[in-house]
Amino acid sequence: MVETGALRRVWMVALVLIVLCATVLAGCGDGLDANASGEEIYNARCSSCHRRDLSGGIGSPLGPGSEAVDRPLEYYEITIMSGKGRMPSFRSSLTEEQISRVIDYVISVQEAG
């Protein structure tokens, strides 16, 4: 027969593990609204490598004065959809409309700069 105190500890450990797993899984959602603006999408998906100010970091600079300014729209579309070098593909995590919004945002920052 199992001691009541030992059984209680097992249930407490199980409960803690369930809560921990639920918390981790809740954080796995992308949290990105389908109608998010280009800036919101950029900040959620791109800024960790290209920085919020588009100055580059792990990823290449995209802002005013960068080589990216002279790139055609197709370059952005293909790169975001397929990835390039260390940059991952976003084909499965962003819709074509969201990718267009990101590109429009990047270009608007370049033009304002």
C-alpha cells in the first residue's frame, strides 16, 4: 500500500508538470494577428535579426542607405518566402498578404530615411 504522503507528493509533482507543460504550449502560438500591420509583423518576425531600426545585426541592414534599398520587390518576396543563407523561410508562417505588408513597411522606412 502506498503511503498517503508519498501519493500526495506524486500528485503535486504531476500537477506542477501539467501546469508547466500548459504554460510552455501556450507560448508556442505565434501570437500574430492575421491582420497585423507590416510594422507589427516585422517587429515580431524580423527585428530579432535585422533590428527594429532595420540597421542589421545577425541579418543584413535593410534601412535607409543600405544595399537593400536598391533591391527589386521580387528580391524581398523570394528571400522572405524561401530564406537565404542563415535566414529561414517564412513561407509556412506568413501569408502572401502579410509578406506584402512587411515589404511595404520596409520600403516605407527606407523612403522616409
